Amino acid sequence: MDTDDFPTDPRALTLPQRRSNQSRMHREQRFWLERLRQLAEGPPPEKDFPAFLLATAAFRELAQHLARATTRAQLPPQVADEMDRFVQAFSDYLRTCDGEDSFASRRQPRG
């Protein structure tokens, strides 16, 4: 799979499409899940966490930072915070599409 063809907004995919992508990207899933378990604060991401999303263009910048770190202490604070938000926001990504607006990118208020 060419990960550059992955949608910019991974929430645009249906639940079956999400699960299919996880299956196709099993190597990326294994690598990134292990990395997140090393770096994330709090309980480690569960087995069905969509770590493969870090191999997509939507999360390329975050992935580049995480790829260089082997411990959380090596992450700049803003990168650690972004990673924690990513882990929290996508924890149910492969389970449901309900309530996804709750982790949509922060919108600027209209004025």
C-alpha cells in the first residue's frame, strides 16, 4: 500500500476500511505499536491501537520525531504532548466511528 494515498483525514474512512488498512499495514502496525509502548505516558496502547497511522502522510512529522527516540526523555515536551494526544484521540479508531468529532483537529472559533 502506498501510504501517501492514505486520506489526509484518517477519520474519513469507514470502520471496515480502517481495519483493512491495519491488516495490510501489519509491519508498520507492529513497529509503531512497539515504539508507542516504549514512549507513551500512562497505560500502553492496546493491541488494537492503530499505530500504523504513523506510517501515513497525515502523521509523517510526528513519526519522524518518534522514530529518533527510544525513551520518552529523548522527546521534546511538545512532541511528547502531541504523541499523548494522538494515543488518546485514536484509541477507539478501530472500534467505532461514533463521537469522532470529539478528537477532530482543534478548530479556530469563527468571528
